[in-house]
Amino acid sequence: MRRNKKISKRRSVIGMHAMHLGAVLLMALAMVILNQCASSSCDRLNVAIGEKDIVLKHKQAELDRAMARWEATKSTDNLERALGRRGLVMVAPHSTQIIRFDSTGNLVPGQRSVALARERMRNAATASVSARAPSATRRRN
């Protein structure tokens, strides 16, 4: 019969400790490599974000300058001067001549100018009907 060989406990414990130590060192090495990859990726993203932020600040400053120029240009005095330079004679519309629309393209309710325009159209339609009536009666006779 074959006998089982006796394995020294000392020998097996040292082998197991070495294997555990190797696994721990391998895991630590993997963690360091992953940390370096994540760190370099984050650094690249931070640089890209910084560049985009600089571009955004330049665009915002350009927009602020353009808005300031527009505000200065649309003042009444500057508009009149600009129109005069081009030989145009214009005056601001009377409040009854201004019609406002909302963002969907519908008339804003409660405008005096709209009520006056509708009244003028009604009067014009009534006048045209009354102007046609005598000629229609003449044809019948």
C-alpha cells in the first residue's frame, strides 16, 4: 500500500504566506497603475476645461461689448444721428401705430392700436358696401 507523504507544516505556511504577499503586492501595483491612468485622464480633462473656459470668457466679453454698442446705438439721439448721416428723415411712431405680438405670433390683447385698426377696417367695409348699394339698385331698374 501506498502511504501519504507527510508535508511539513512549516513548509506549507511559508508557501501560503509568500502567495498571499505576492497577491497583495500585485493588487497594490494594479491600484497604482489605475490611479496613474485616472490621474492623467483627469489632468487632460482639466486642461481641456480650462481652454474652453478661456474661450467662453472671451466670447462673453465680446458679447458684453456688442450689447453695450447696441444699447448706445439704439438711444434716440444716436438713432437720429445715424439716420441723418444717411439722409433719412424718420420719426418715432405714435402709440396708436404700434402693434405688439407675443412669441407665438399672436396679437397681445388689450392694445389700443389694434382696436383702432379693426374699427377702421369695419368702417371701410361698411363704406364700400354702402357705396356699392346704389349701383346695384340701378341695375335692377
